Amino acid sequence: MKALWLEDQTLSLRDVPRPAKPGEALIRVRLSGICGTDLELARGYYPYTGIPGHEFVGEVVEAPDKAWIGQRVVGEINAVCGGCEECQNGRPTHCEKRTVLGIVERDGAHAEYLSLPVANLHCVPDSVPDEAAVFTEPLAAALEIQQQVHVQPTDRVLLIGAGRLGQLIAQTLALIGCDLRVAARHPHQKQLLESRKIRLITEDEIQPRRWDVVVEATGSSSGFDLARRAVRPRGVLVLKSTYRGEMTVNWSPFVVDEITIVGSRCGPFAPALRLLERGEVGPTLLIAKRYPLGKAVKAMGEAQKPGMLKILLEP
């Protein structure tokens, strides 16, 4: 099969064998989405060799349970053991032996086929098109914030960053009815937010020490510093992006102001699919370009341009 291959921070298109993992489902990829994590892997954020990509929608072509064959599915990216302490205590995304689709010791979605345990799969409702379903994984990641923080309708919430994930975070937070403001940098990002009636704020307008919840989604030291200054005493700072390299941070203000810091990544798929089915979020507005898999290397280069939103690959 054709696949995008990453090795030593170099991308290439290769012919590789179809994945054949005993007891797992074989899925023909219909669409995959290029994520910021894919770009960071290509820059050497984590020593990964293999097929990147973890956002996808596909069709099951082989499975231990024949009832799955022909089903259109999306899939949770962590393949877990089920027996370690983390799994047994309800924290499977932190499984000590996990592999992660397109990220850790498991080939990913930028290919014609991928393999996942059946337990990871979720059927896509017939009314949800592929172009929306491919956003299930990042939409679930956005919803994880509400799982962890329980944002209240009366909260003042600041979101810093309106890129691929930030746009989905903004849409899901807006559903709560909280007093939400989003700091966006690029004109097209601002236009998308305004089309959803989501209010913008400039960096100069951000009042320090006033926000109940601050979500940092830029993955930059400047974004982190802005978030740190914005959160109120005993407020919550949610870190939704990883940070390349190391940052020098003065932790004293976090102690003095008793700030709660929450790291946040993978989230619940079922609620994400329900939002898509009901049309309560509009992820397809984020699609900037669509490339055939054969042009995946070019697509990855395009995705690295500042402010670029979602690029899809089609095998």
C-alpha cells in the first residue's frame, strides 16, 4: 500500500505492506487530517519512525467480529493493554504499554490502510459526511477540557490560539454559554470565529489576573506567558499544546496565586460524534486544502505555513 513515511525527520512516499495485527481491525482510510502533532514529529519533537497521522475516517475491511466489516468508523488513537495500573484505575490513555496511532510505535493514518483494536472504533452516523467525521479526534480533544475543568456558564474564559485545534476548542466552549473571548492572530482565523458569533480579543485588551479559565493552545512560550498573566488568583490554566524544547518559567506567581494547571490531550469520542450528528459544531469550515495521498509530502509542507488550518489527505 502507499503511505507517507517519516524517518530521521525526512518525509517520503513509500510502498509498504498492509498492517496485519492479529485480533485487530483492518481499516481502509477514506480521509486523514494533518495535525500539528504530525508537523512536530517531522521536526523531531519525538523520535518516531513510521507512518504519521492519527485523525481519520475509514471503512472496516477485516475484523475478528464480522459485524464490523463495511462499517464507516473513526478510532481512538491509544491502543492499550487493559491490565496495567493505569488501565485498571480508569486512566487508559496513560497505559504504561500503550501504542499511539501515528505517534508511538504504531503506524498511522496517512496511508491507504491502518490497523486498530476493535475496542477503539466508533461507528460514524450516516448523516455525518467524511469531511466532518475526520475531525472527530481533535473535536474529542477539545471536549476533554470540559471533562477536566467543568467550565461554568458564568465563567470568564480566555482562549489563546485559534489554529486547527483552537477553532474547535472555541466552538465547543461557546456551547456552554460562558463569557468567552479568543485571541487569534491571522485574519482568516478571526473570520471563521466571527462567522460562529464567537467574540475576539486583542492581546492589548486582555486584562491581567481577571480570567477564571485560560486555555493556552498555541504551544509557544509567548502564548504561555500571556496565559500566565491573564489567569486570576485560584483560576485554572489549561495547557492544550505541547511545547518544543524547554522554557524558563518563574513558578512563584503560580504558587502565590494558587493557580491550578491542567494538562489536556485526548478526549471522548461519543460526545464528539453526537455534536457532529446534531450539527452543533462546524468543523468543515476549517478545511483549507485537500490533497491526494500521492502528494502527501507537499501537503505536509503546505500545512507548516503560518496560520494554515486543516489539510486533508485522500488515499
